[in-house]
Amino acid sequence: MDFIKNKKNSILFALISLAIPTIIEEILSTLLQYVDTAMVGQLGEKATASVSVTTTIGWLSFCVPAAFAVGTQTLIAQSYGRKDFGAIKTYAKSGIIMAFIFGLIMEIICIVLAPFIPIWMGAENSIQKDASTYFIIILIPFFLRSIQSVMAGALRGVKDSKTPMVISLISNILNVALNYLFIYALSMGVIGAAIGSAIAYAIGGILMFIAFGKNQLFNTIYSKEHFDKTIASEILKLAIPLFASHVASCAGYVVFAAQVTTLGTTTFAAHSIAVTAEQIFYIAGYGLRAATSTLVGIAVGEKNQKKYDKVCRSSLAFTLGMQCITGFLLFVTAYPLMSLFTSSDEVARIGASVLKIVAFSEPFYGLMIVAEGIFYGLGNTKLPFITELFGMWVIRIIPTYIFVHYIGATIEIIWYFMIADNIIKTILLLIPLIRKKSIQKVLA
């Protein structure tokens, strides 16, 4: 009994318990993308490119709610560590309101710009209309996704990672069923994929709103708590660097994808599918990042240096082990994995070649993700922003642009720059953690 009790009280057990539902949620979210990619991929290269050409812009548009979600989660976790339950509710309501307002603004902007985005991304004339229509449709429930993201972050901040997982499961099951209905049964192709995903997103947002209100720590925020400008400013102080980091990253992906587009539709299709296929192999890192951020935030609220040190050591070590395993699996399954998403042997072959290259960098990428989670929990979102800006634009984008336009590049060369970016960012984030400069006065 003492062994079980000690096990349940251990940092590693807490980390894994929090991380597993989030990992499952991330897997399910990635499976949603897998389903879209695989089903549309059977329609041919042009259909795949139509869905993929706006993917990076979709990531960019989701920067706003993602930033508010992490900022809200951090402050709620720290309040949870202090046992300040009134602050938890106030942070939650302020974060939700801001996510809704800014998310709605972002949605309107993206819909207005949707007809021009495929052109700016260098898409061929034959796919521009479908790509634009697809993007507009999946943006319709954006404000619900924005709210859902912040509510999920708030729940994770109080150590509830199961509710977001369950809702993600429901959304994915719906997405599979609706995709089959609209893409195949109703023969709507790319537009059908968009409609199916949009409905799944909307239902997920509504379910999260209902589930969030049933949590005892948040069930009164709809009627009793007021929007607090001071609290909102605290969230903004964390969210703005996060937003800037996401913009630097997503804008970099946009520019990066635009460079790949110049290599032709076949290469771009292979690149897009490979990017999607790789995601499931570093999902463990994202699950551990969310769990690490929560536990670090709680340690900060408790001002518990010993707990902070244990969380850092456990999360980094566990992530390294996990990512070594997933990197190996990615290497040996590269071609069969690509073949799941496309009927084109050439696309599968090109994609498999770059997946085997990137497999060796998976441990670095996992460590980078979890290191970001440590800084988020500490309330330090500026360093991840600076690191992201430098790695993405100096290490990845500039060399890629030079090679594509002046020297000559293959897809393999471009992916080497992407790997270098991830490795450099990992090193830059780990150095201050090892030297413990990241926790100055935070736990004093």
C-alpha cells in the first residue's frame, strides 16, 4: 500500500497521468488531419494540394486562441498551486472573453483574404478555387474552436486533462463519419472534406462549452465573475510573446511552404503529406509539454524549488526516451506511412525519403517542445519567442530561399535546413535551464 501511495505521489506518476490524456487528445487531433489527408489523397494530387496549400495559414490563424490558451493555463496553474480559487475563475473568464473577441476578428480577416491566399502561396490556377472554398468552410466554426482551446487550457491548469481528450475523441469520430458521407457518399470531394471537418469542429466547441460549465472550479464563471482588466493584462503579458512566437513560426511555415511550392505540385504534395505524417511521431512531446507546464506552474504557485527540479528532470528524461523510440519507428515505417495518404507512388517515395532524414532529429524536437513547456509554466514566454524567431528565420528560411532561388535545391536539402532549425532551438532553450537562469526569483 505504501508503495502504491508513494508511486501516486511521485512527480513522474503525476507527469504521466496528466500527459497521457493530452497525448491521446493530440493523437486524435492528428488523426483528424490524417483522415482528411488520406481520404482526399485518394482523389489525386490536385485534391491533396487543394487541402494542403492553406494549411499553414490555418495554423497562423489559430495563433491567437493558442496564445490565450497557454497564457490562461499558466496563470490558472500558478493560482491552483497557491490555492487561490477565486483567481482561477477570473483568469478563466477573462481568457475566454479575449479568445472569443480576438478569435472572431481573426476569423473575419481570414475569410476576407481566403480568395487571395492560394494565389499568394503560389498554388496552380487549377486548384486555387477549391483551396479557397475549403479554407472558408473550415473557418466558419473558428470562434468556437477559439473558445474551446482556452477552456481546454484552463482545465489542464487544474489538472483535468481527461475532459479535452473525451471531446477530441467525439470530434474525431464525427469527422470520420462526416468525411465519408460528404467526400464519397455525396461525391463532394474537397468541399465535402471541409464541410465534414467544420461540423466536427463546431460540435466539439459546443461540447467543451457544456463540459467546462460542469466543472466545480469553473461552473459559476458564466453568471458571477466579471471581466477584469487587470487580469486581462496579465494574460496579455504572457499571450503577446506567445502570439508573436506562433506568428514567427507559422509565418515561417507559410514562407517555407511557398518555397517548396516552386518545386512543383508533386513535390509539394509529398512535402505536405510528409509534414502531416510526421506529426504523430512527436505528439508525445506536446502531451508532455502541457503536463510539464501545468506542474511547473503549480510548483511556482507553491514556491517549491524541489518539485520544480523534479518536474524538469523527469519531463526531459522521459521525453528523450519516448522520442528516440518514435524516431526509430518513423524511420522504418516511412514509405508504408506515406502510402496510406496517397495513391501516387512518386509522392510516397519522395515523402518517405525526407521522413527518414527527419527521423534522426525527433529526440531534439521532443526536448525543444518540453523545454518550451517549462518556460511557459514559469511565466517566461519571451525566450521561446526569441528562440523561435532566430531558428525559423535565420536558420531555416534564409538558407532555404537562397538555395531555391540562387543555388538550386531539392526537397531533401530544404528539410535539412528544417532539421537544423529544430536542433539549434533545442540547444538555445536547454542552456538557460541547465544553468538555471530561467528561474531567477520565480521560486524565491
